[in-house]
Amino acid sequence: MKRIAFLLFLTLTIILAGGSLFAQPADGANPDSTATDSTAIDSTVVPEDSIAAVPAPEPVEPEIVTAVEEEAEEIEKGGLFSDMAQFFRDGGPAMWAILIFLAAGIAIIVERFIFLFTIADMKPEKFMGRIAEFIRKGSIEGAIASCADKNAPLARIIEAALRNYRNTERDIQNAVDEMALAELPRLNARTGYLAMLANVSTMVGLLGTIFGLIAAFESVAAADPAEKSIMLANGISMAMSTTAFGLMSAIPLLIAHSFFTAKTDNLIDDIDRYSVMVINMLAQARKEG
């Protein structure tokens, strides 16, 4: 009985094992069939003809691209005033000091030009010809009235000589020297400040350059490696902007100083020459009278 039971158990085990082996290919075939079906479905949903039928993008004309790029560059660049404002901002606080010195210099230039070329420059040849005519005629009062109408230093000095024509030649010379001491400083007034403002503008520009370089190196030492180039560029821009603006302020101020100094020297030479001429004319008129 035990042998029969063992044979029956062995037979059932072989049957069950064989059934499982035959069942595995059937189960594995199902996924392959589904994959094949899905591939077939995908190929039917998106046919190759429809993919080829999609229109390609039209090429953009080069002229349109160039126009757009130029417009973008103009917007990015901005106008002249925006460039000047950016240049002023790059320079930092030193730019304000230089601007103040430049504004003061321009005010002095305008005032000196008006005085030296309109008030003090009175065409001395024509003026002295009229004074000499009055003296030859013996009309000293007429010559004094002609000088009183003018505000020029030459007219004031000649008037001082005419008002003392009855005195000695020494007294006339003293009167002329006294009036010259009062009038000649008007010719030199504030001209020297132009040279001073030019030198100070240059010095402040160099000082701003030093501060800019110090700020650049300090920021580079404490900045991240990715930001070092930007901070160094900003510091160098600040340094160069202050130097450039300082020179832009100093150069015209120095030119104006030299120009006004030469004009003042010419006016002083005219005063010396014509004052001596009047003294001699008064002495000759007194002798003849």
C-alpha cells in the first residue's frame, strides 16, 4: 500500500510540473502580442505621410533682422544725454566737485569777457583823438565830460589827469598813479582764479582716480570669483571717468586764463602809453597858454 501511494504521489507531481511548463510559453506570448498590437496602433495613429505634411517655418528676411538689431542697439545705447549721465554716474562723488569748479570757472569767464571786451576795450585810438582835440581847443571841461561818460579804467585815469591840469606836472603824475592803483586791479580781478580752478579740477580728478582704484582692489579682494571682473571694471571706470572729467574742466579754464591775461596786458600797455601822452599834452597846453 505504501508503494502504491508513493507511485500515485509521484505521478501527480510529474503531471502538475509538466502542466506548469506548458503554461509558461502561453503566458509569455501574451506580452509580446500586446506589444506588437500597441506598435500597430501607434503606427496607425501617426502615419508617416502626416508627419511629412507638417509645413516647415518660413525663413526670415535678412533686412528685417538687420532693422530689428539696429533698433535694439539704438535703444540700448540711448541718446547723448543718457551717455553723459552714465559717464557722470560712473565717476562717483568726485564728479560733483569738478562740476562745481567748472561752473565757477564758466561764470568767471563770462564776467571777464564782458568787462575786458566791452567795458574796458573802448577803442583807445578814437577816444584819445577826441580828447586831444578838446585839449588843443582849450576845452578841458569838454574832455572831462567825455571821460565821465565812460566806465573804462583808461577813461578814469585820463579824467584824473584832466582834473589836475592846473597843477604841476608832478601833481598830474601823482594823480594818474593814484587812479591807476585803483583801476588796474579791475583788469586783473578774478582772472587768477581760472588757473587755480583748473589746477584744483585736475587734482580732484586724480584724487577720484586713486579712490576708484582703491575701491576696485578692495571689492575684488572681498568679492566672489564670479563677481571680481565686474567690480574691477566698475572701479577702473570710476577712476578713468574722474581723470577725464578733471582734464575736460581744466583745459578750457587754462586756455581762458591765458587769453584774458594777454588781453589785460594789452589794456595796461594802452593805459601807460596814453596816460603819458595826456600828461605831455597838458604840459604843452599849459606852456602855450
